[in-house]
Amino acid sequence: MENKILSIIETAIEKSRANSKGKVAGYIPELANVDPEKTQVSIKLTNGESITSGDHLDETFTLQSTAKLVVLIGLLEEYGLKKVQKWVRFEPSGSDFASIARLDQFGPYPSNPMLNAGAISLCSHIPGDFESQLRWLEKWVNKLFNSKLSIDQKVFASERRTGDRNRSLAYLLKSNGAIKGNIEEILETYFLLCSFKTTIEVSAYLPMLLANQGKSPDNQQIISKETAQITLAIMTTCGIYNESGTHLVHTGLPAKSGVSGIILASAIRKAGIAVMNPRVNAKGTSTRGQIILEHISKELDWHFASI
Amino acid sequence: MENKILSIIETAIEKSRANSKGKVAGYIPELANVDPEKTQVSIKLTNGESITSGDHLDETFTLQSTAKLVVLIGLLEEYGLKKVQKWVRFEPSGSDFASIARLDQFGPYPSNPMLNAGAISLCSHIPGDFESQLRWLEKWVNKLFNSKLSIDQKVFASERRTGDRNRSLAYLLKSNGAIKGNIEEILETYFLLCSFKTTIEVSAYLPMLLANQGKSPDNQQIISKETAQITLAIMTTCGIYNESGTHLVHTGLPAKSGVSGIILASAIRKAGIAVMNPRVNAKGTSTRGQIILEHISKELDWHFASI
Amino acid sequence: MENKILSIIETAIEKSRANSKGKVAGYIPELANVDPEKTQVSIKLTNGESITSGDHLDETFTLQSTAKLVVLIGLLEEYGLKKVQKWVRFEPSGSDFASIARLDQFGPYPSNPMLNAGAISLCSHIPGDFESQLRWLEKWVNKLFNSKLSIDQKVFASERRTGDRNRSLAYLLKSNGAIKGNIEEILETYFLLCSFKTTIEVSAYLPMLLANQGKSPDNQQIISKETAQITLAIMTTCGIYNESGTHLVHTGLPAKSGVSGIILASAIRKAGIAVMNPRVNAKGTSTRGQIILEHISKELDWHFASI
Amino acid sequence: MENKILSIIETAIEKSRANSKGKVAGYIPELANVDPEKTQVSIKLTNGESITSGDHLDETFTLQSTAKLVVLIGLLEEYGLKKVQKWVRFEPSGSDFASIARLDQFGPYPSNPMLNAGAISLCSHIPGDFESQLRWLEKWVNKLFNSKLSIDQKVFASERRTGDRNRSLAYLLKSNGAIKGNIEEILETYFLLCSFKTTIEVSAYLPMLLANQGKSPDNQQIISKETAQITLAIMTTCGIYNESGTHLVHTGLPAKSGVSGIILASAIRKAGIAVMNPRVNAKGTSTRGQIILEHISKELDWHFASI
């Protein structure tokens, strides 16, 4: 089986190399300088096996928006659905990931936790002061990726420097009463969240955990089944921003994308998948990643509605 | 198993009776005059068994927007995904089911086929003249519900009389080049589609077919697996309009609602579910239906991500 | 004085010829086939004198949206402000002349009578059947232009054929309860209104009447002072669609534009001005016309706030 | 004449007292605590005479958004129209005074300088550091009101404390490249601008100056005729936010409102008018003020299009 999967991955990567749509995110140098050809895939089966292929597999990238899953899962586990749904809604917005117009017209609460506004809002509910919040994030990142991840300090510094649109979102949330507290501190936490770095193999662990109802390959319940199901539901309708519907039609895989070019996807009962190529489309999602996920899903019959 | 399911259905109905949120749709007398307390549930297992409970189970209602599934499935089967996706997109719109603003700002093509604009657009692609289109609809309705359904002529007449918002949508689609042809004729077909009537037990057949990858209980492939999966993907992100995300978090069930109070939902690999109560919320979905689906899904562990 | 004005007009025309921004409206052949270089100006002083210059001055064009003034003025005269403001609002919309999104979000009533939706709405209030409405329009067109204008039947036929966006607006108005009656008949009247044809010299009479507080040069009160002032106020804030503010900063002249390239402008106490060139910008206004009006206003000190 | 005007003012105030629509702005205590019945009117004729009536005429209020005129005029005088129109547009937005949605959808530049976003943008172009900017503001405030005004420090402190929506606007402007510099410093300047305090009689001087083409009653050219005309044009289309069109239909007076309940209006060639009552409608404009201005304009025939 691993050999078959490896072969499918390699074919998918090869197929995707013909695609050069999308552009490497240019708003910070740490993203802008990544080789646009670098393409990586890793599949973590629910039995614990990893199958990985691609370029420079030991090089790290930052989680960016895929880390929004971490704060969502951590708060669901610690506070439960009832509280979390007071802080953020769970609807696809029909707008882009940083839409301020949407929030202004349909607020006060963010449409969903996969958007910047939603994740900023959730960050404001991480308990404690900035130091505690950093530790909280580290605890959850490490737990969900089964690995000790560190912050990319250059990315963190760049995100802070260029984060004016997120500042605008955060002050709008505050002026509408949707969040409280010191905005610069909340944003520090949010920028930290985006700046954890990892390898492609490590990053496939979280979507595997979700696909496996919250259990590790050795059958430990790392997060509750309910949290895993809620998170998958949110990924399904909101994870690829305003392409989530099209993504689901083509792949059948709940997923979450990040502007570094990473996409995490869950094949229910089967595996976690991580794909990475830095060329992202206008909506912030890796175009090669989409090609690869569609290929893998079709070849392995991993659509969420497959029997 | 059937006894357990019946008991769960009956508890769900009982629980839902405490809810009187939502209002019976009042725009046409045929909907307005339905008893707001009438509540019905039917589950069709993929093995063919039906478990049904509720009030006046032999009374019929019109499919309304759940019939949008019929035209989508018929066209997917006859023309394939590539053609259909030239006519309509597959994205949740973030707006209500008859939003003209959304179409004006993000067109020319409708956001998805579960919206009025999307279904009108698909109706314009049913082959042939009006008589042929009627026969085409009958063919597909009968196939997908495994039963001969007829048109409620009073509802059809009322829909035509009150359909000015749909006329506005249709002329906007035409003026943008998204559809061609005679608008009044296209709308006739669309109003026909909404006016098929059925019972609760019959209506559970279609979501069972989707849950079973397109196969009937006796293992006939009625529609292709691919069409079933695409349709489920679209229901998942768009079927409950701008509540689809919240619905999925609470039930984990791909579903489609109609303004008559019907909701059709698919429990992957397990069953089709039909629930009906005429009180619908501002977004056009049965409020008791949502309570019942959440209860059933939790008790039977029918979330799409359950193993 | 007439010589000075003629010289200013000729300089303005000359200056404008360097401009080739904008495009001849292409949605109907009768507009598309007009020579893009044809440029005409006429000034009608409140003392009755006409000063006219440009190309092919005896050729006619259709009033298009400048005729929206006619239905507004006629209804104000016959029904008064209180009634008219129940049918339409008087606010600049911030959106384009045929915005459906705006109407859907901020309706049910049109933002102002200079937009398509507003004029369609007013047309639904012209008394009588279609024949009476045609006579009503002729009466008011002839009165306000002091001349017998006729319908360009080819333009009328083309407008009807291509008017789907206006149909969409009209059905939306009806579905929201903002207008009543048969939509196709209301639109016939609206398309008639747009299809009156005239020469540049004749068309300057109406803005002169407004500039002169409703009086003809021989001091007859053709329309009331109040109606003239209300109409000028509406032209000032809404007449050049979503360029009205910029237009007023640059010219200081209340004005109304039409897609045939005509702009009518009123120099308070001084004159009516008509300019015509078929190249219109994306917002539906003659680009040469704007250059000419700015030149004339500055040279003659005709800003509304000049002493 | 003064006696006639005084009598008209007194009748207008009396008439307005029957109106209790609108609410005293509650977002800061200094505005919330003003007596809702306090009503004041002052007219400054272009010949220099003042006619003033109402309650507690020696009590001051803050200029709030009417001070947006000051920064606009100062920058027009010092940099000219060509530069200013690179920083801000001159179109009525169709949206409310602090709309972020509008700016997000139609930016990057603010629709007009009468909106919060527009005035914040202009504040970023006042030359020098914070101290210089304060002196610049004092210079222009004193010049335009012909009087030495001071800052209400309590209002200034409250505006800073509650200004999160303005922070959101400012960061959005910055993230779009429409403004540069330190946002907190720019907002300090903006909040200062809003916090100048004055009496009703003093505040009528600025609209008189505009009505008199920039000249003082003793015929000194205080600001250029061009600046006065541009400012009046902008007030006409944008001064009363998304009620500017309706306001102009009813009064014929270019005007600017502020949330303290002040409205400044210019009767071309005749006078400046200041009216004040703290009850403001949802759009931020004094409801009694509108009644009073309409009465005065009609009685004195001060519509901009009157001869």
C-alpha cells in the first residue's frame, strides 16, 4: 500500500509541475524568497506510516493560516463548542480571507474561525498574559503536530511590521464589541501563531489526527472525537476561504490552506495529507497543491463520501 | 436496529415540538395554509428499509428548493461536471437564497446551484422545448425518488404569479450573458421543478441514493458515484444556504432545505433522511427540522466524519 | 457678450478634441454608429439668445437619460414633492446608474430619480394607459424643450430588445412593492422616454428653464420655481451618477448626462448649456462634454456659488 | 432686515421644539450630557451683522465633523486642488460617515473629505510633527472662524479613548497605501481637530466666508474664491453624509453637520448659518437643525438656485 501511495504522490507532483499559475506571496521577504518550484507532499496514514516525496524535504516553512486550526482546536477542547460559538460564527463568508467589508456589513462577529478576523478573535480568548499565551500556543502546536515546533522569528517580525490590514480588522472587532483587550497584544499572539515553522512530514500529523477522530495511530485520544468532527466540518465549508465549495467538489477532502503554500487535508478514516508549493492564487491557496490533492483523492478514492 | 431508529426519531420529534421559532412561508396560500404543528420524519436505510413517524404521513407537500438537486443531478449525469461548471459555480455565497446583490456584484455566473439563480440557470440548460423539459423533469424526479410524482398545479400557478424576484434574477442572468433564451419559459420550467409533490417517506429516497454512492438498495447504479459525490459536496457547502456551515457543525450531514419545510439529508453509507415542518427561519430552513437532524445524527453517530 | 461666449465655446470644443478617452456606447447600433468625433455645444441664455457651435448641428440624437428630467419635472408639477418623495428617494447612491446590488441592499425604493431604477419607478406613476402615457410624455417633452420632439423608432426598438438589465431592475422594484402594474408596459414607457430625439440647440432650452427658475425668456412661468429648484438640487447631487461630486467640484454646474453623449447643465440665473460628444466613460458621461463644461464655467465664472 | 431675520429664526426655533426625533450622541460623556432641549441659531450676514437666538448662547460645543472643513480648506489653500485630489476623492459615498465596508470595496482612497476616512487621510498631510500640526490647525481654525478657539481637553481625551472605529479606518487606509506614517499620531491630530470648541455665533463665520466667495465682510480675501467654491461644492454633495441629497432638496443650502448637533450652512451671497441641537439622527445630523434650516431657507428664499 505504501508503495502504491508513494507512486501516486510522485505522479501527482510530476503532474503539478506543469502548472505555474499563482504567485509566491510577496508581502514579506521570508515568503517572497522561497523557490517557486519547491513542491512537497507527505501523507500520514492513520496507522502511523508516513509517505513523503518532493524537493528539499528537510527545509521548513511557516504554518501561516493552517495554524488557525490550532487555536480553534485548543479553545474547543478547553472551553467547548457553546463558548466558542459565542466568539465566532461558522459560516463561509463568500468573501476573501481578510475582508473588512464583510465584517463591517455582517458583523459584529467574524463569519468563521478560518478567516483572519475569526482567528484574531479566537486569539483574544487564549487565557493569560502574552507569555502564558505563547506557552499555550506551544503546548497546542506541539500536541497537535506531535512534535516540538519553534517560531520563525524573522517571519514573526515581518508579520508584525506589515500587519496593518489585520490591525484594521482587529480594531473593527473591538469597536463593535466583538473582542476586548489590548489590540497590539492580541495581534502579537496572532502573528506568533502564524509563525510556527515545520517540515512537510511533521505537518501531516494534524490532519491525520482529525481524520482519525482525534486519535493517534497508537489509539490515544489526543483530542475529543467531537472537537475533531467540529473542526473537520469547519474546514469543509470554510478552510479554503472562498474556494472551499469548489475545492470540495474537486477533492472531497476537508482542508485548510496557508499563504506559505501549505495545504493540510484530511481523508476521513484514512490519512492526513500535507502538500506545499509557494505559488498561491489570489485567494491564498497553493495552485499546485490543489492539483495534487485532486489527483490523490481520485486515485485513492478518498472523497469524504466514499465507502 | 429499526426499532432503535424509530425510537430515536420519535424522541427527536417530541423534542422538536417545544420549538415554535420560524414562520410558515406566507408568500403563496398553498404554503401559508399548512398546519404549523405538522411534523414528519422518514429515514430510508441503504438496505432499503424505511422508518417513518409523525403527523398525517400520507399528506403531500411540494419539494420546493430540494428539487434543485434533481436538475443538478440530471444535468451532471447527462452533460458531465465540465459542462455544468461552465453554467454555475460551486461556492457558498455568504448571502441569502435569492440575493440579487450578490449576483450583481460577483456574477455573471450564479455562486452555486442551490441558490435560486443557480437553479434557474441550470433550468435554462434542460434540453428541448417546454414540453420536453417537463418530461425531462418528470423522468429525473421519478428516477431519483423511485416513484411517480406529480405537479401540484395550484402551487405552480401561485409560484408563477408571485415570482417577480425570480424574474429579476433571471433577467439579470440574461443581461450578463449567463443564460440565453426566453425568460418566461425558463421560469415556467423552474416553477414546475419547485411544484412536484410527494410524501415524507418517498422524499427520503433521493438522499439515500446519494449516501449510497448512487446505488439503490438492491445495488443498481441509478446515478454514477461521481455524480453522487459531487452533489453531496455541493449540499455540504451550499445546501442550507447561508446556514450551511453552522448546519454542518451541528449535524455533520450534507443536506438541502426547501421553503415548504422539508430538509433532505444524507448520512454517508447509512441512510437518507427527510424531515418536514412548515415553520422556516428567515433563511428558509425548517427550525424543527434542524433540531431533529441534530438529534438523529448525534444519537446514531452519523456525522460524515464518523468511522 | 454673444461673441465672447461663441469664442469661449469654440476654444472649449477645440481643447476637447485632443481628448479621445471614453467609448461610443455599443449596446445598440443606433448609438454605436455615431461618429466619435462629432462634438456640439449650444448655450441658451436666459434672455433667449442661442449660441451654438460644432459639427453637423442639424443632426439629431436621442435624449437618453437626460429625459429622466422630463418625467421628474412632470410628476413634480402634477403631484407635488410630497407624493414624488414617496416613490423615490433623492440620495446619490455611490453606485453606477444601473446598479441592482444597490437597490437590493438599500431598497425597496430607488436611491434617486436620475438612476434607471428611479426613472422606471417614476414612469410607473405617469397617469393612464400606454397611449395616455405616450401623450403625457409628448406634452411634457414639448413643453420643457419648447419644441415638438418625436420618438426615434429605431432606438426605441433597440432599447426594448436589449433592456434585460432594466427588466431585472423593474421586477426587483415590483417584488419589493416599490412599484405596481405590468412591468413590460412600464418599461415600454421608460424606453419611449429615452428615445425622444432632438438637436443640440433645442436641448439647451430645458436647462435654461431650470437656471431661470422655471421661466421662459419672455418671463412666462413654464414650471414652478419650486419644481425648478428641486430639480436642480437633484441634478447637483445625482445628475452625473457616481461622478456627480467630482463634476460639481470641477464645473460648479448642476447637470444631467445621457449615454448618447449629451450633457445638459444649468448656469444659475445665466443660461442652459447642452454639450454632445458620443464618447462616454465607464460611468456613462461624455468625457469631452466634461472638458467643455469645465472650460465654459471657468471662463464665464458660472459656478453656482459665483456672485 | 435684521428684525425680519430674527423673527424668522425665532419662529424656526419654536417650530423645531416640537421635534424630539434623534438622540444625543452617547459614545462619550461630554456629548451625552448636553441638554437635549438646547437649541441655538446664529446667522452671520455677508455684511458682517450677526443675528443670534436660542438657549444659553454663551455655552460652547465642539466642532466635531464640521471641523473637517478646516483641514480641507487649509490644505486646498496651501497645496492646491491638484494635490488634494490625489489624497481623497470628492464623491458622495452612499454609505455612512464611518463606513469601513465602503472603503474596503471602493478604496484605496476615501470617497470624500467629509467622511471620517477622508478627514483622517487629509490630517496625515498636515505638514510637520505633532506640535507643528497642532499649530497649523490653530492657525486655520482661528483664521476661518475669525476667533481664537481652544481645544476641549476632555472631549479630546474621550475621542482618543473611544476611537477604535477610526483606528480601523486609519489602518485600512495605511494597509492600502492611501496614507503613510504613524497611525496613532495621525489620529491624535484628527481627534484634536474634532475637539475645538466654540459658540454658536462664532461658528457662523466660516459658512459666511464660503458664501461670500472667501471674503470677510470688510472685503478682505481670507481664502481664495476657488477654495471657497470647491469647498461649497463638496459640502453640497457630501456635507450631510448619506442625507446630502435629501438635505439639498429641502433646503438648497450647502452644509456640513457634526455629531455635537451643529450644522454649518452657506446661503450663497447672503450669509453663513449655524444651528445647534444635540439630538442627532442615525446618520449623525441634528434633526431640529434640519427643520430650522429648511424654514429659514424657504422664508428668506436662500436656495442656491434663487435669483
